[in-house]
Amino acid sequence: MEINGRISVFGGRNITPEVYENSVEIGCLLAQEGFLVFCGGGKGVMEAISKGVSKAGGTVIGILKGKELDEGNDYLTIPIATGMDIARNAV
């Protein structure tokens, strides 16, 4: 898949089922348009975006705040454990 752009998506952990499903759809659309997607790699919006990207065959990179790769959601293509806690947002 050709990469047509890069985009970062961050969002809340505690979301409604409607927001989750909308976020999955957004992830699908981003992947279909050829975006390389970066996110925080956690639950909620970031998991839903990752699920959508994965479902559409795209690539999603999770910038994790902890030191362990298994802290990321199950849909990440590439998890990156930073050990930086919230300072990872500067990455």
C-alpha cells in the first residue's frame, strides 16, 4: 500500500459504543486513503481507530507510554514502547 500521508490520532479511553464504532469507521477510511496512522496505542478511541486501520489493511503505529509492548491494544501493526509516560506526547 502506498503511503499518501501521515496522521496522528489521540482520544479518550472512556467512550460510548457509538463513538467507538464511528472511530472504527474513521480508521478504515484513513487506511483506505493510504494514511500511515500514529496513535497512543491504548484503549477507547485509539483502539477503535487501530481496529479500523487494521480491518482495512493499513498500518497503525502505537506510541506507548509504558515500557512493555503488551500495553498496546490488539490492533497495532507496530507498537513502540517509550517508557516516557505522558511525555511521549512530545514524540
